[in-house]
Amino acid sequence: MKKAIIVIGLIAVLCFSVSAGGKGEPKEGEPSYMLRFGHVQTEKEEYHKAYIRWAEAVKERTNGDFVIEVYPNAQLGVEEDILEQMRKGSNVGWQTDPARLGDYVEEFSVLYGAYLLSGYDDFEGLLGSPTINSWSKKLEDEFGIKVLSYAYAQGFRNVMANVQARSPRELRGVRIRTAPAPAWLATVNSLGATATGLPYGELYNGIQTGVVDGAELPVSAARALSVEEVADYLIETRHIYQMNVLVASAEWFNSLPKEYQDILLEEADKAGLEATQALEAKAGTDMQYLLDNGMTLIPWEELDSEAFIKSGQQSYEELGVVEAKEAIYKELGK
């Protein structure tokens, strides 16, 4: 079934790459440009709502001549395949993350190293970062992937599991679901856990069936996925302040009129910052919802935070991004 879904998604991508935004001429009344934008989250999540606002704003500002179609729940297929379609010039976009981009430009992985960012202020301080912009240029020039926006933060990721733990030692041997990318795996392993790569859509079933003992994710995502139904403890590790990245084909992007390029980027940033601020504002409410519905909180203050932070530094060494971490810290004044 999975293979069939992937094939269907790729066929759809290929078909649309020769329609609006591709090589063909639009029919009368149709938009001249189209972006098929996908992500793995559900329709209930704040990011999906942001992408709908982005699409509406772009359509309005171009008088319907540029349309973004938004596909949640990984409907376009597997992320790795979508990224490769971008490199070939298809008119597809995707919500990805620095860990995935680290497969192309190694330095991106540092942004998901353990305890790199202390919160929203650090995230905001990196918007427009010369260091990160240099990585973006390399990604575009050498791999054909264009960054549309970095303005999407999802808050702290925490461990949610069916075991109690207050230190890396107590997490030893605990199988924690994370995304199947080297940076994710390295960071979760550095916390003492046993990182297990599973697709986002398999997170709930993975915990429910015992394939994993828990997962690590922001409270907003945990609420949207009903993680409180399958995990007993919310361990407030705060190990990653999650940044997400919107990307598209550089070849496709460069085929757009300059005015449309600017509109696409401006509205992506605007929608992202609105979503980020909304998630920050309701993080406490989302956490309380999880607790009210059966989870037990083990707060940051009860953890051996020094041990977690020290242990987490292994992730930078394993990924070979110690120098990149120092460059980011220098920009943040740390």
C-alpha cells in the first residue's frame, strides 16, 4: 500500500510539473503559476493553517495568477522523493527541517543539535543569519533546492514515553521515535535514549503497539496526534527548539517573475511568524491539555539538566558540526 501511495504521489508531481509553473502554457482562466506544497502534519495543526493563509495571500496579491495547493498528511509522498523531484525542477514545495537539509549541506544539521537554541529569542536572532544564509546559497547552487522561509518555529521538543526518566542514564535503552535522519538520530541518542527512526504518520501506532517506548516532539504536535492516549509521561527535556524550513525547486523558483518571487517569500515569512507566535502563546494550554487527559509531567526543574546538556554535546561531535555550532554561538553572542 505504501509503495502504491508513493507511486501515485510521484505521478502527480510529474504531471503537474508540466502544467502551471512548469513548461506548458496555461489555458484561459487558469493560473500561470502553481506550487504544490506538501507537509506531514494534520489539518488540525497550526502550520497547516499557516500554509492555507500563505496560499490565500499569494493568490490574492497575484489576482489569482499564482496558486499554491496545500497537501497535508504526506499526501504528496515520501519526503526524500519530493526533495529529489525539486532538484529536477518540479513545481513542488515541502516543509522540511535542518536535519533533512543536512543530508545535502552538512552544516544545517547543527540547528538540531541538542540544546543549541534556548528558546524563541535565539530563534529570532538567527533569522537573516549570514552563516545560515551561506548554507542556503550552497544548497541552492549545488543541489537545486531553494529555501523559501526559516520563519517557522514549533517550540521545544520533549520526550513523551511510558517510562519515567530524569537523567540520560535513566533513558538508557528506552526506544524513542524520532524522524529517520542522521541529525535527529544523533541528538536523541545523545540524550541516552535509543533513537528509532519512524515516519511521522507512524508515531502513534509505534507507541501503541510497543515498537517504540515513546517519542520526542513539541506539545502542539503531541496534542494534534493524541499522544496522551498512548504515552504516560511528559519528560520536559527541551532538547531541541524546533525550526522548520520551507523549500522548493530553485529551477522552478527562478522561472517565476521577480514580483511573484518576492510575494512568495514575503507571505511565507509572514504566515510563519504568525504561526510561530500562535504556537508560543498556546504552548502552555497544549501542555495542560495533555496533563488533563492523563499524562504525568516530569518538569525540567526535576531533571538532571546539567547531565542532559553535557551528554547532548556528543551530537555535534558525531555529526561533525562543532565548528558550525561555534559559528552560530558567535552570532548569538553566546
